Amino acid sequence: MKARELFMVLLLATNITSSVAFLDVIVALISRILHQEGDDLLQFNPIRLKDDLSKSLYGQHIVSEVVLKSVTSFMTDKNPNKPLVLSFHGTAGTGKNHVSKIIAKNLYKNGEKSTHFHMFISQYHFPHKEYVNIYSALLKQWIRGNVSSFPRSMFIFDEMDKMPPQLINTLKPFLDYNSQVDGVSFNKAMFIFLSNAGGSLIVDTALEFWKKGNDRNDLWMNSNDLENKLALHVFNDETSGFLYSSILDHHLVDHYVPFLPLELKHVRQCVKAEMVHLNITVDEDLADKVARDMVFYPEKEKVFAVKGCKSVRQKLVLYQE
């Protein structure tokens, strides 16, 4: 049984018992059982990570640079002074989940299937607001138990902007500088937050950049103060769980990484990648046809794909004979 499946069993147990102490004990036991499988940490190779990002990530030059530099620095540091905390922001289909899996592939022999790769989806794992105290206790023990057994653990939080603020703030003790919780150091762990928060700001910035006749590849983190604006936007977004978050307020996120909206040429690359995945002979004309069948905006100029590369595979299969 996978780690996330075991975690779900524990969440279901909240319908049976409200004893946090009981659940803490069970989480600790399961964590130790999982890590009897052994160490599948790879010897980190920055050239391999660079190659994977170059070959399978389209239209995200900012992401490629920030991820390569930050992950390389972190993984080659034998004694980091804090966990690596990355916050990925952008609209749907721009590659946030995909990049998380690329990183996992470069850390563990089993990639995203490793017992050291932990993904939590807000509305799936934490659906009931009335259980937030129990979720919080479970999450604390799950993180502590896994990091104590395997310091280079990786935690992904999808739909981070939809998580209850109280649950987000639960993570703060694990993310701080030289932090130890109950004698366990978290400095070698990695935390990645995936969120649509700030997506509209990123889109507006990219569109304004395009309207001025600038080359998209000239847009960087410091262009128009993009990263600082993104961090401020997320912190003050009243619709987001990040609102006034102590994680943001204490500057524990190392990089706010903007995922730019994708253009036609990038969607076309996604289509060709899906052809390879589905064992379909790569056909440039078909790839162009499928890509153009996606919805683009603004309505007149049709610059960016509304859903990025999301649903590309579903579109492609409609053209199969």
C-alpha cells in the first residue's frame, strides 16, 4: 500500500475516533514500516535534471532556470540551513505537477512512486473543515515521522490556495531556518506548493509584455518586479488559503516560481509528446491541427492557450482512426 493510500486510511479513521494521540501512534508506526523498504535516493546529477527539463518541459524558461539552480544548490549542499521551499504558481495546464514529478524522477529511483515522495491534494485529502484540527495533527506527525526516517523526503501540496489557513500554518515549524521539531531536523527535506493563486497576475504580465512587442523568452523573474508582485498578490488574496499566511509573512518560501501561459508552439510540442506516449507516429500536421483546436485568448489575437496543455491527450484521441 502506498504512503498516500495509508494517509487516506488515517483520514477515514477520523470518522471513527477523534483521539489525536491514537492517530499519532498509528502514523508513526506506518512511517517506520514504509521506510523498511530502504533508501532509493539517487546520486544527484544536475546534468540529468537539466536534460529532463529541456526535453519535457515546454515554454517555461523561467521555471527551468529557477528549478535547476535551486534544486542543484540544495541537493549538493551537505548541510543546508533550511528545507527547500518552492511555490509554483500559474493557470491550469502550464506544468506545475509535471515539474514536481521531474524533480522526483531526479531524486529517487522510483520517482513519484517512491515512498519518500508525498503528495497531498487539498480538496481530496482535507475535504472537511470541521476536521481541520485532526488533519493538522496527522499532517504534523506524518511529516515528522517520514523526515525522521528519511531526511531527503519530498512533500508536494497541490491546490495549496484551497487549503484552510490553519492547516497551511501547521507547516511553518518544518520550514524555518535550522528548525528542529521534537529533535528532528527538517533542513534536508523539500516542500513544493502548487497553486493557481497569482495566475491572473502572471497572465496579465505576459500579455502586457507581448503587446509591447517583447520576446517572451526575455521575460524573467525580475522583469517588472514579477516575483515580488506575485508574492504580494498571493499574500493579500482574500480568496486564497495563503491570505496573511505565517509561512509567507516569515519569508519561508525560497522562490515564488511563475509558470507562464503557453503559446500555440508550446501546445504543439505537448501534442507531439502525447503522440510518443500513445505510440502514435509523430505527425507534424496532425500536431498542428490538434493544437489549433484548443481554445486561445484574447479572443481576437489568440496568443495563449486557456487550458495550457491540459486535455491535449483527450483532444488527440478524437483524431485517431
